Amino acid sequence: MTGFVDRERATDLMQRAGIEALVLCEPEAFQYATGAWIGPAGLFRRAGAGFVVIPKRGDLPIGVVVADFQAAQLPAAMAGAMVRTHPIWIESASLEPATADRPVAQRIEAGLVGRGPGFSRPATFELARSVRELKTILAEFGLERATLGLELDFVSASDFSAMQAMLPGTALVNGSPILDRLRAIKSQSEIDLLQQGIVLSEAGLSRLQQHAAAGMRQSELVALYRQGVADAAAGSSQQISTAEYVTLGARPKGADAVAAAGDPLKADMVCSVNGYASDMSRNFTFGPPSPEQAELHAIAERAFADGLAALMPGKPLATVYRAASDSLARQGLRSYRRGHFGHGVGHSVFSEQWPFISADSNVVIEAGMVLAFEIPLYIDGLASFNLEDQFLITSNGPLPMNRLPGRLGVIG
């Protein structure tokens, strides 16, 4: 069975939370659990496009409700799963081999007959029909009257109310914190995807630094990065995408701004491989930096080193936050307040996800986490710099995934 779920860890987390199964429906969670895309119905980002049932009992298989249009993808991605389907708006058919002597339309029609009485397709998809299949799986697993953890960080209030009414025997509670903790520890396959993202992103940043020049537009600088990523990913069958958070100049400029000598450049880049978003940031100046720019980046580098020293397994993330904040205070930034100094990474709609390196985080750092640690210093009129690397937490401490030096780079 593929997907990235650690069933033993899932069982432990559910046991401690007092629930009998997790019921996942967010498109990213569906792919995390199954290794397969939820399909076009997931683009509506509403409950019912698909469900994944992860029972607490390890001897039970994972149950999946998926659109009929997408069902053929599941057996290859998830052998052994219990799969039920629900209809969506897309009609799909195949030619019946036994009717090869007939006209094409008749051969297609032969494959469409035999459906239940009154079969029709909804305008998009219907939560009720999807939940009906979910109830079938729950009954097969003996969970008709169980306490279920639902992704309440994703499910809308109206969909939640509807599901409660359609599942009267079950107790639906918030399963999002369990899913967060489950996904925080990465499998080797997930780590490999996140490492590939960093490799590609660094290739893009190297191309940017080598070929950028004063007089280029901000959009051209981003294009250099994207071309470097594309060149490094050439021949790969994986899905690659990027997101660029670029700040050019002492004061932020528009996307069509032109780089001038002395301009600072923050290149906070996200490269996703099969949906897994890696996050890193490097900083440059067009020509030699001013003394103030150099000192600002040096402050970030010292705070980064001090915070990184605290990024050790067994410690709460708040310890890392305090180490970075204390370092900035010792360097004169006593009133500087940052909401977090980093975050988890993985498969998500955004590169920043739980857990966060924040002042009040009691989340204990564990081996297997992948965290992006960052020191952002955005000073209007001087520079916006963000020094950010991605780390795999091991039993011995943080293992850097980055290879590009963290010093302030010079373009030109």
C-alpha cells in the first residue's frame, strides 16, 4: 500500500485522542493518505469530493471514497484499500470489445447500460451520495457508532452540519490536530521529495545570481530562477511548480520594477515536487552591499546560528524562537517582534504549515520532522532580507538540506 501514512503512529495518536478513525477529505490530505490525486471534484475544495477512512485498528484496511471518474487510479496507487465510488458530473465510457462489429455509438452505449434505475449525474458532485458510500465503509469496519476525527480545519460549517445529519450514529470531532501531528513526521519518500525541491530551487537561484544584472526587470529575475529550475528538472516525470516571493529594492517595488546598482534582492523561493513544497530564501545586492546592508545581513546570520543551535530534538519549538529573539536583542534589536521564525513543510496549499517556531509553541522537536528555519528582517528604506534553510531533524540534531552558502550574495 502506498501513500505516506504511518499506521502505527496514527493508531497511537487516535488512541490518545479517544477516536476510532480519521476521516480525511481535504484534497492534499487525500493524496497524503493514498498517494493518488483526489481528482477534478477536489478543485471545488468542498467536503464530499472524496473521503479516506484511516481506522485506529491496524488490522483494518484504509477505506476510500472517490469519484467514479477517478476510480481507476486507486488500485494501482493503493492495493488492498476498500474503495467505493460516487458519481460526479463527468461522463466517461469505454468501447465494449464484444461489440466490435457495431457502430461506435452503439459500442459506447453498450458500456453505459446496466446502471441503476434513474441514474443521473449531478451538476458537480453531491455530498449526500459521497457520504452514502462513506457509511458503507464505516459499516464494513464496524464504525457506524464510533467517534470519528474529521478535518474541521477544512470542512465548512454547512457541510459539517449536513454530515452530522447523515451520520446520526457517529460522533464527529475535530481530527485536524491529529492529522497535523501525523503529517509532521515525514516518511523517507516525503523527505526525498522535499530534498529534491531544495536541489531544484538552488539550481534556480544559482542561475539567477549568475545571469542577473542591473537593468533587468523583476519579472526577468524570476524568469531566470524558473529557467534554472526547469533545466535542473529536465527529463523528470514528476510534477514541478514554483512560487516566488521576491522583494527588489530598499523599498518594495512592483513586478515591472527595474533593478539598479545598489538594490538589495530578497529571493524567497518555493519549489514543489509532486505537491511537496520546499522553502528557502537567499539575499543579494546588485553590486557590493552598502555597510548598512552588510551589517543587516550579518545580524540575520548571527541570529540564524544562535537559533539553529537550539533546534534539537526533545526541545520545544519555543526554545528556538527565544534563542533567535534573544540573539536579535543582544545585537540591538530589543523591540523587534516576529510571529514565527519558521515552520513545517510538506504537501499543502501553502509552503508554511504546522508546526510553527513561535513564542508559545510547546510542540516538541522530533526526529523525522522537516522544518524551514528563517530569520526575516524587513527594513523599509534599507533592505528586505530573509535567511532561510530547510532542515531534516535527526536524533543527532538538524541535518541541512541546503548547499548554497547563506552569506549575502553579490550580483554583477
